[in-house]
Amino acid sequence: MIRPAFALLALALAPSAFALEYDPASAYVANCVVNWRSEVFRAKWWAGPGQGPDEVDTVANPWDSPWERAPAGTPTGCPDQENPGEPGNPGEPGTPGTVLLSHLLAEEERLTSAPLMQQVRSSIRTLDNASVEAVAPSRSQNPVNVKRVESILDESRFEYLFPLRAPEYSYRGFLQAVAKFPAVCGDYADGRDAEAICRKTLATMFAHFAQETGAHESWRPEEEYRQALFHVREMGWKEGDRNGYNGECQGSGWIAETWPCGTFSDGSFKSYFGRGAKQLSYNYNYGPFSDAMYGDVRTLLDAPERVADTWLNLASATFFFTYPQPPKPSMLHVIDGTWQPNDADRADGLVPGFGVTTLIINGGVECGGNAEHAQSANRIAYYRAFAATLGVPVPADEVLGCKGMKQFGESGAGALPIYWENNWTEQPGCKLVGYQTAFLALKPGDYVGCVRVAFPDVEIVDDTKG
């Protein structure tokens, strides 16, 4: 294997009995721990000269920096190893050999056995598409969660609440979107009030629909909160348009390889502009959504228009509602009480309430600062209106806005690592990380897939069959 040229740079390798201070002129291998400005940082992967820990607070995404904060008091120093590569790159895979599939499956089970991981897995479970397609209003065989929604929101009330909706958004399509994710308005075995949670879920979801896809035309006789689901496609875009949200399709990076973009007959890439009630955008969102819906990333990458033209226009919203985006919890877990803020969350102003759901959806634009952003204020008004209509109490002390809130952090209760990455050891395996990779720990089979990529010279022996 050809070693990268940057391996010739001076690496900080030797552990020291003294505190290791970060040196901007040095490079650091994975798992180096350094002091920097009175804090302790760990290298997640190889960090080149000048890639300092101060980037942690300035990058847009955790995976854009090779560093992460380590707990105070963590011993500093570096392992005695050669350069392990970069994120998304297998690097040096370790000693060639074999590993038993049963061992890998047992290790995957061990690493994902934490209670919160199990709760997340339960909340994102899906119903098979044949059963979803059979769902129809008032059908006696509808799933339990769909029947609960119907009891709260029948078709006539749906029509009343969304009188300006585009025809692609149907009541049946909404019921199918709910059916796909049984945890949405589902039952609770621990005594939580499923109907109250469902009502609050609907009010929250609809308020965000009104902001994301509403007509926002004050001259209309319909109140603005009832103008939701007006837009199916992002304004200014139509099917067949080129060069829309597909910059990640170029090249051979892991994002393009993991979620390969579809193409038109002339070879140009399909456009992944906003579609549906959540205005799903970019191939790295269409791909995971397609995988959740069909078990195949290519289905919607090749036919993104289905997110506008079918019940997927609403299922994209229930998908977003149930899936966490660490360090953010899922909106479902905020509403049903599974997410409980810890001290770090509370110090950042993150407490249960409608406001924190806005932070999850669009916190980078609408939250923080000393005054409520206009878009956030809209969401609050819409939420109050839907809550009144659906019988959802709004306590006087519920935090409905997100002014003053900081972004979710790596020390918060929602910072669940849900991706697999090379464990950078000689023992074939992968580890859980909080930054996005091609392998999702919530998806069966991805752990073994990660090991195959990280250790290409290791044979995985299937000993699980008779």
C-alpha cells in the first residue's frame, strides 16, 4: 500500500511524563491528546500542521475538524503508531487474517446495547411498504398509530386545516406517512399518555409545515397557519432542472460514493432541490431517506421526483421527525420526553418545549441572539393556533422560542454516536463516532460493512449458518 506523502512530516509520537502542549508546526496521529489554551483535545484522526484544536468551535460540522474535546484531566500524549489516514479513508487496515462473522455481530451488539441507542432504534423502526400502501382512511385494519391519528384528525378536519394544500398532499398520504413509522403517535408501555403525545406531535409537526411550505400570504381569508402544504417543490425549481443542490455528486469522495447521484439521459446529475413537507434537499439526505423507505439508497437518488409526487412528500417529514441528528435529539424524543436535558444542555438554554424543536430544524438561522427571529416567531404563532385546534395545552412556562439558545453540543444528552468508523487498531473492528460516515450504527449490517472497508485484507468467515 502506498503511504501518503504527508507521512514524511514530523509527527508528534512519543508519550511524555509532562503535559503535551499542542504545537502548530507538528502533525498528530489519531488518539493523540494535547493541551491547548487550558483545555484538553483528542485527535480523531490524523491532524496536519496548522490543523489546530481551535477549529473545533469554528467548523460547520464536527467531521470538518480532526479534533474533539476530551474530558478534563485526560492524560496527554500520543500512541506509538504510524499515520492512520484521514476520515473516510481506510488507512492502514491492520494485520491481514480472518475474523468470524459471529464475533463481529456480537461486537456490534455490545457496542449498540446502551439504553438510548435501543430507544432510538425503536423509534425509527418502519412498517413494510406493502402494509403502508394498504392504509386508507377509516380502514379497519389500519395500524394502531394511524387509528389514533384518525381519531384526532379526521379527513374533514385535515381539509379544514390545509385548505390551500397542493393536491399532491393528501389525507391518505399523511396516514401512510404516519404508518411508515409506528413510533409516531404509537403506544407507550411505560404509562406515558399516548394520545396527549400524539396531539402535541401533530401540532408541532403542522406548525413547522406552515413555516416550511406555507403560502405566507396575509391577504388571504384563510389564516396563515392554515396555509401550510402550499408548496411541494422549492420555489423557483421544477422537475428536469439541472444543477440543483448536486455539487456533492462530483468527484470520488465518500459522500458521492455512498449516495451516488442519479443522472439524466444526457449524463448530467439529477437535482436534489427541496421537495415535500420537509423540503428534503441534497443527495446525502435523499440517500438515507431512500434507504429508510426502501432499503436501497438508489431508489430516490435515481427518482427524486417521488419525494414530491407520492406519499413520500409527507413521509420525508415523519422520517426527519423520528431520526436524531447527533448531537441533536430527534423531535419525537423531545416531545415524548425521552430526551431529558443534562446540565450542559441547560447551561446552553436547551429545555423541553416547542422552541427546541425549532433549534433542531433550523437553529443555525433562526436561533440564538437576544431577540426572536421572525421565522421562529411565525412558528410560535402557528404552534399556538394548531395547539388550540387540536386540544394541546400550552403551559405558561413552556419555552416556545429559541432566542438565546446555543446549538446542541457534544456534551449534551443528545450527543449519541450513531456512525461507524475504523477503530485504527490491528484488531479488525469499528468504533462508534459522532460525526457522519458512510456506515450508520442504526442500520443492521453496516458494522460488518465498515469492517470490510476498514480492513480490506481481512477475510470475514461466515460461521453463523448451520
